[in-house]
Amino acid sequence: GSYSATLVSILLIVAHADLFGQADQAGPIDVRNVLFAYVRPMGGSDNWMEATVEINVLGTPEGNPSFVDSVRVALSLGLRSPMAGDDGFVFYRSEAEASTLESGMARFRFYLPAAIVRRFQLSGEPFAFAVDLWIDGKPLPESRTAVSANLNTREALRSFRDRVARDAIRNNGILAPQFDTPFLIEYAQDTPAFVRRNR
């Protein structure tokens, strides 16, 4: 539909200044990569969509420099789907918090259930994604590695965030952090110390 064409054109704008400037400033943590795969849980027969947010943990000068405490990660996804109506897009958002992360590499994993993958005939990587980071409740600056390549302008990123804010709420709770899925113990040596509230 016309809205789909408008969204695509907005996201592909490249004539404006780079949103992130010449270089990202190093901080206590940053997004190294965001990876996507279709995987089956132990004992399962159908594929779930797995999104892995890889975080570089550099540490902090205060306290214990080998650790960064109270790290929250939010992932927003926009996916093309032939079953999403005239618009052709479906949006999800989820977040998870770790009580502490040790220097090195940390991985936050999020999942779309197999039934959702089948229902919306999802395949391949999302059309667009964005990762937001907080330390102790304070947001960190955006970086180019935290968003998909087609969100590298202010206009594109603003359009995507507006759409997520409007549409992802109807899918609240569907994109789930690792600890709320059958993959809870799939990565026993590579899972953050998650904070689980209201349980």
C-alpha cells in the first residue's frame, strides 16, 4: 500500500548527514553486532526466530572496573510479512536487564515463538532493527552498530521508532527475552545474570 511505500522511501534516505557523526564514542558498553537465526529449542520440532545482541563490555573506572552493573537492553524489530495486511510490516519490542556484566562479550537473546514465525510466514533477517542501552537507568548514546544499515539518518530512525511506538504495543510480550522461553538453559555458559521483576 501507499504507507508501505512511504515507509520504505523514508528508511532509505541517504542524502542527509550521518546520524552518528564521524565516529562513535567508546563507553562502558556498546553494541558489537546483532545477529538473527531460526533455531529449535531442545525437544522442539519447529523453528523460533532468535535475535542475539552482542555487547562489548569495556568496564567502568568507578567501583570494580571489570564489571558494569544494571545494564538494560531493548530490541525493536520491524519485519516484512505477507500476512501483515496491506501494510506488509509487523513490529515487536522487548527488553531485558542484567544485574552485572563482566568485561568481555555479553549476549542478550530474544525470541519470536514458532507459532508467530508460521503465522506471519517470517524468514530471513528483519527489515529493520534498533537496540537501546541503559546503565543504571541512564540511556546511552545511539551508535551505528546498534541499528540496521537502513536506519542511518535521523529521519529514518525517527520514522522507525514512531512506528514501533504505535504498533509494537499490540504485540507486547510476544518477542520474549531468553529467560521467558524454552531457551532458558540452552546457553548455560553464555547467559547474563538476568534481573526478573514481578515474579
